[in-house]
Amino acid sequence: MPRVMRRLGPDEKAAWRKVAATVRPIAEQEIGAEPEPFEPGKRAVDQPMPPRSAPPARQAPPSDTLDKSWDRKLARGLAAPDATLDLHGMTLAAAHGALNAKLAAAIGRGARLLLVVTGKPPAPERADRGKIRASIKDWLAASPHAVSIAAVRGAHGRHGGAGALYVVLRRPRPAQAKAASRTRR
């Protein structure tokens, strides 16, 4: 889809001219020079720019991506969970341990969809509740099984709605499948 560029309005042009007037080019000899220490009374535009570093290494694409067919199935409640984990009534530590154990078991079996029931979000006046629900995405991101998680989505109404999450697991690669089958023996 082509990007449509809009023109700046008169106020925006005036603001841009003010900004552009404060910019000064870096002289050739300043590029390798040590930057001066920051002086609190000095304006930021008078401070020398730090030397440029190498661009950051290219990162892998975000792991929270699914193809359209998966998203449609989940949104319509058509995907049947391969495993379910109900965290109601557990302490934070017990829920975290149960989540890691269930993930390991589901990945070992080659499951693709795990339904995690956390309970509905608490009412604003009940701030003491909903700690498991608030922590679960952090737990999944920090989990030793994070590389096996393709996405986390809210569950459809027939699977718990706002009180549950789908954890979509990646399809195991052939080498991973062989290793998993060896560990099950």
C-alpha cells in the first residue's frame, strides 16, 4: 500500500523553520573528538553530538505473529484447545509452576493450542485480585519455553472469553520432533 505524504500546514512550517535554525553542521575535525561533558545551564543544541555507533543488529521478527487463518479460527472460537490449564484458586508461585509444567507437557506432546483460564479481570474496586492474570504474559515471555510460543491471544467466549487466554505453540521442526520423541521413551 503506497504511503501518502501530506504537506505541512503554515504553523508546522514555522515550527520546522525554528528547529532547523538551531541545527549546526558537525565540522570534520569534531567527528573524532571527545564529547564535552554535559553542562546543566547550557542549551542542548549547544552540546556536541555523541559519536555515532554501529547500527543495532537486526532482530528476529516479533514472535507474536500468526497467519490469518489461525487468527480467524481463534477469533471465531473454531480452534479446539489441545490442553487446558485452570489457574483459579492458585497462589502466584503455584500458578507459575503449573504454567511451566503444562507448557512443557504440551510441547512434549506436540500440542498446538493451550487454553489458560485465569479468571475475568477484577472490578476496579477489587485491586487485590487478578494478580495471576496480570503476571501471565510476563511469565510466558520469560519462560524457558518462550521460543516455542507463537502467540498469545484472548480466548473466544465459548472458551472463557475475557477470563482465558490461548497460547499458540509453534509447530515443532523435524529435528525438534526427533529429540522430543527420544526424551519420551
